[in-house]
Amino acid sequence: MAYRDYDAKTGTFRDTVRECAFVTDETRVLEDGRWYAVEGTVAIPDGLTVKGSVHLILCDGASLTANCTNALPGVSVRPGNTLVIYGQTAGTGTLTAGGGSGAAGIGGGGA
């Protein structure tokens, strides 16, 4: 899937086209420097780990659920890593994250 950057200040699309990998039920790690997209319904019961700088697009109507049953966040973003989340045109995608044993839904704990 290709995604074009939108510049909200000018109301135009940038010429940059980014290739996106799709997040699936089997995805566990989001790798540095990559762009990812979620389409449809994706459920990750063991949580996600962000490594490096990651961009995540929630497509219109998409639903991503990342939960963890141990003492880790549903989406682990440890210090020094970044996760930037984008919506698509209508902005109707959702992300639900739940940590186990009192951990944050999205946070800095974990592997």
C-alpha cells in the first residue's frame, strides 16, 4: 500500500510516497523507520513492541486491538523510541490497547 503525506498547513499532498506494511494478527514488532497501516479488524493478544521511530496509519473503519496479559503494555514504546499515529481521510480508525497487571495500554514498559 502506498500513502502520500498530507501537509495540513498548505492543504496539499506532499510529493513523498511512503510504502506501508500491513499490521496483521501475527504482527508483534513494529520496526524502526517503517510505515504501517491497519485495515479491517486486527487483534493482537500478546501486544506490540515499537522499535525505533515508527509511523502507524489507522485506515478509515479499521480497528486495532493490542492487549497484553502479563505486566507489559498493550503497545510497548520504551524510552528512545517513538510511535506516531495517523488517521485516514475520515479519521474513523480506532486503537484499543490494554496492559496486563496494572501496566499502561501504551507505555514505556516491556521488552
